[in-house]
Amino acid sequence: MRAPAPKRSSPLSRQRRPSPWPSASSGFPASRNPTTSTLPPPPTRSRKRPLSDLASSFIAPAFDAHAQDRVVRFSTKISLTAENTPIRSALLRYTALGVVEARIDDVPTSPALLTPGWTSYEWRLRVAEEDVTGRVKNGSTIDLRLAPGWYAGRLGWGGNRSLYGDRPAVAAQLIITYDDGTVQVIATDGAWESSIDPSTSADLYDGETIDARISSNQSAGRTEVVAVQEIRFDDYLGPPIERLEEIAPGKVFRSRAGRVLVDFGENLVGWTRLRVQGTAGHVIEIRHAEVLEEGELGTRPLRSAQATDRFILSGRADEFEPTFTLHGFQFAEVRGWPGTDEELASAIRAIRVGSRLRRTGTFTSSNALLNSFHGNVVRGLLGNFVGLPTDCPQRDERLGWTGDIAVFAPTATFLFDVQDFLSDWLVDVHEETTHAGGIVPFVVPDSLKLEPGASGNPVLGSPDPTAIWGDAAVWVPWSLFQRDADLERLASHYAVMTAHGEAVASVLSDDGTWDHGFQFGDWLDPAAPPEDPAAALTPTALVATASGARTFALLRDTSTLLEKHSEAARFGDLAARMRNGFRRRYVRDGILETETVTAYSLAIVFGLFDADELPLAGVRLSALVRANKHTISTGFAGTPFVTEALSMTGHIDDAYALLLQEECPSWLYAVRMGATTVWERWDSMLPDGSINPGEMTSFNHYALGSVADWIHRHIGGIAPAEPGYAAVLVAPSPGGGIQSADTSLELTEGNVRVRWDISDGILTVTADLPVNGVLRIPGMDERQVGPGTHVIETIWPSPQGDQ
């Protein structure tokens, strides 16, 4: 993504409830704070032990690190004050302006990586907390390896570094409690030794250089305590970033130019680990990319990101693993490998990295291409859920674009337990919105506002609210509530939800439409030229007005659930005002004035037609889809809703034909072209195998995979009959020639599983329900059932079965 120019307890991960944290008066650097508003403080996790004392413990090297991207190691020896008294517990707490890895006796204290991740650094930092009781001994060494990370490394496509600060720093406390109740605290201070790390440079975009000849205890000089402006320290709400999987090469081969290439078989996010022995000082370079073009590494979509790791051999048996960078790749080009291709295949592994999320939902069917597409959606989520939900993981961008997750959240909440992961990100949405006068930024954390020349630049931010992108402040919390029915979680996000609503209300025209200010609209409509992804067929004001009507309807429903009756009435009035405004401007006798697939899809799904108009609207939408020969004609706005709109109006056959289309543009076109993740553009790779000529092309974007929500509900047959799946709607709608499907969803009460198959004219549906259910099976009356296994057979008419 890049902006164009001019009542049940939670059944998921949340075990502890958030409690309000006292608001901080200012962030840092103070000179960069935008206008502030008066939103209540964001949700944080309550704790008995305060974290505020970490503020006085930040240390940085006093020596010249020789480069902005240098990795520095801080060390101290543990000297126990009660050496002869048993240790009851030892707790290590640490954080960084940058990213840090903690070690005791040169062994990592946990699997966590890139700690503390990327938050809105001006106002809050996460703090890692680890039990190291069995690791602490008198004379042991604590090491903290510090790299620039998101704080001081490169961010965005402008080539800028150090947007938050140019001096990475780290703070830590080892809290030792002895059996006699005494407590010893070993905290970072100026007495810690700083040393040069074997990682001589590390950047998230450009890669990491590791010189195995450098001793990890090579002293470099003094350490000094650095002042940190007022900031809030938060416990992790979401899971840590960890290694998720090790992947062996699918093949090692030579390109036509003689370059050594490694294919790992799928597009992933992380890095490569290499074991090698060779001449001391010899350099091996590994560059990463998602695709090949003309048989060589396709690096143009990376733009300025180098995505290259360099390993300098010690002369002994070395193992290199860069842990302070991230690459999005399927292919790696290896330069300087001293052995054979077969030896390289044994020596190199891809390491998938991401937030540690528990898988909760699955889907498979009799259609192999559809199964592959669904797998691509899963891999796209894994690759972009690394600490926060990003747009892409490979080029010089990798930002938390709000529009992508706004439409993808329902899919994400089905596939994985992302409740705490997204709640943590929403804390940053709260902070950024608070300090931007109630305007939800394009990206969160909002590094764009820190770019040189950001003020007044529509590429880097808008002074007004933005539809879909800004709507993430409402749509994402609502998706979380539909998944877990956690009213307390919903209430914790209510302030930022309503702030966005008030911002939208303030810019509406007199007729109730939203036609003021910058809008992305139906971003990446396939009719838009490669160089202008915002040039969509559907007017931006239509998209904004439809989306705003939905947002106010959700705010009305949220306020009602939280028993905020006056707010519910106000937002209900605004929803009605925008609906009426949409109808006055765009609806003529049940037909839209602007007839596009996106326009009809939004109007149908968001309830902007009257009941008697829906049949005609469905016919017009079906006609448009058929006129396009069931190829895609929607962008970011319309794609999540087009199959739903077709289903709602009785055109399920067209929904299936659209979903299962294999010609470009379509979901399965990319699968047929070998994609293993969802692409940013429908034609990120052209039919001849060349890369889209547009400046903005990614092969790992999850936004267009949001159709998986429809797959889960309509093909898989699992949907919430009540928020949080207190009751499950079992409603498969077979079609498209698919003969069977098997879908499951993990609830705290047990697993929901729905299986169906068509054989000899009989549709058999088997539903395993741990809770009450509603069975809505084609050809049968709807009925309610209790927990248990339910098997339903019905005659499947061949006209439907052969759709």
C-alpha cells in the first residue's frame, strides 16, 4: 500500500482484562507531537509491579558505534548478594528504543525476537517479562544485544532513517527474590560494559552483516545512562514474535547467468540460516526476493530495500542466523558459496518468523485450486502479522496500513486467535488518533507523520477522516466482538471508535454524504492503470458515504450493547442521515446512478437499498459481474463484499463463478501462476511471467484475501448465530461444482466442525457442535439444535448441484 499523490467472557486469548492506565501528558520527541484531543486513555494490562522505574535505566554506548545500523552488546556479571540463600524466583524485564535480544551465559532467555516490537514510540513501549529462575547463578553474564529496529532504522519508502530517534537504547531489570524474602535488583546502568557485536550492521529493510571473526566480548568502551522523555511502559497484550517454522529448500539451481538460486517452495517472511566452513574473511551474500523474472531474482518490487545478508567467515565451522532483520521471500540468490549446490541445499534453511498465533479455523474442499488459495490467505496473514498487521513484508514500506486490516479482520479472527494481537495494535490506533485530533492515520504506528515534509502532503496523511482506512477504528473492534463477544474488550476500544465517528460527522455535507477530503476509494480497482492505483471506476464519495453509513450503524449497535443510550441514538441518527444522503444522491428507482460492481456490493451489504429494491439491485449486480465474464472488477473497497452481495440477492451461482474464475483478474489466476500468498494487485505478475510495471507491486498482501470470510461462512458453513459463537449458524451453500468441504473452528467450549458432500444426488451435512446451533440447510426448513453431532441428508437438485 502506498497513498496516491494530490456478555460472555472471552473464549479466546484474553485471560486478563484491561484496566485504564493514567494518561501520559506528553510523548517524545515533544516537538513532533501533533495536535492532541481528549480521548480517554487506551486499554492496558493491569499489574501489581509498576514498570515506570525502567525509565531511569536506559543505557546507550558512549563510544562511536561507527554506523547508525551497528548492533551493540551490553553485559554485566551477576553478583548475588545472598549467594548461600536459595533463589525463590528471578524475573527479567527489559525493553528498548530499538530491538533487543536478552541472553544469560550467551543463551537467549526466551524464543522471543525483535523485542519489544514496533509501537507508537512517542507514547508507549512494550516491556518483555521472562521467568529466568533456573538460569541465574553467581558469576553468570547477562547480555543485551541492541539493534536499531523500527526505532532508528529505515522506515517507509522515502529512504529515511531514525524517524523516532537516532540513538537506540535499552533498559532492563533482573529482579531476584530469595527464599528469605529479600529482593535484589540488577538494573542497567553506566557500569554495564558495552562491546561490539559480531553483527556489524542490521536493518529491517536492507539486511544484516555478521562477521564471525569478531569476538562477542570485544570491549568497545563506556556505557552511559540516557534520558528518556515521559513514556508509558506496557505489558505485552499480544503474543511475542518468534521463529515459527524451519523450511528446507525445494531446490538449488543455477540461473542462465550462472547465479546460484535457492527456491524454498513458498513465499514466507523471516530469514535464512546458513552453516558453512571456509577461508577466514571470505564473504557470502544472500539476497532475497519473492519471485523470479526471466529466470533471475525479481528484485524490482523491493524498490530500495536491499534485502541482503552478508556473512563473513571465521575460518572455523560457522552458523549464521541474522535475527535483527526481516525479508519477504521465496527465492534467495547466494553469492560466494564455497561448496557444491548439493552441499548448499543441506546447509541452508529458511526460518519463518512471525507473531506466535494459535490456529483456530481451517477449511478444505474438493477443489484443489481453492484449497491452494485458502492456504495462500493463511500464509499471507502469517507473513504480515509480525508484531502488528502490515500491508506487505518485503519492500521499503511494511507499514500498518489501516485499510488492509479493516477489511481482513473477519477472516483473521476465524483463522487464528488474533484477539490480543489486534487489541494491542488498537492501543496504538488509540494513541495516534488521540494525538492527531481524532483523525485515524493511514498507518499505525504513524511513521508517515514524521517524514520530512509530511505536513500538508496527501501522500503522507490527511487532516480529515478517511473511509475504510479510518473505519478500521470501528470495523476491527466490531470484528473482534463478533468473534469473542467480550463486552469489556469492546468497551476498551469504544473511545477511539467514537472519536472516528465524530470526525466523520464533522465533515459530512449538508445532504448527508461524505464528499469532502482525500479518499483512497476502491483502491487498486483492476481498471486503474498501473501508475495510478486510485483511479477507480467507482466515485470515492460513493465509497465513503456507503462506508460511513456502515460505520455509524456499527457505532449505534456498539453503543446499544454498552448501554450508552444517548450515544446510540446519536449514531443511529447519523447512520440514517448518511443512508438517506446516499439514496438521494445515488439511487434512482432502485438502480444506482453509478453502476459498478463495487457500488452495488457496498450498497447491498451495508443495507442502503430498501427491501423491495434488493431483487432489482441483485439483478443489476449479477448482470455487471456476468458482463465482465466473472472476472474481478473490484478493488480494496468492493472485493470483501461482492460475493456476499451476490449471495444476499440470490445469485450464489455468480458468486461461485467469480470465486473460481482462473483468468486474470481473479483470485485463482494468481494460484494458477504459482502464487503461494495473496498478491497486492490482481496482476502483480502478468500472464507472460513478467512483473507488473507499476512502481507498487507486492506478492504478499492479505487484503484481497478477505473473501476467505465468505468462503468460511458460505462454503464451509460456519458463522456466528450470536456474537462470540454462543450459537453457531450452520449454513453451507454448495455450488460451483464443489463436491465436498470440511471446515472447523476452535471455541473454548470445543471445536465446531461442518462437513458436507454431494454424492448420487444426496447432500449430506455433518455438524459437530459444542454449543447450540441453527441449521440452515438448502432444501430444508431452518431449525434449532443443541450441542452434539447432527447428520442431515437431503436431495440435492442437479440444477443447483451443477452450478
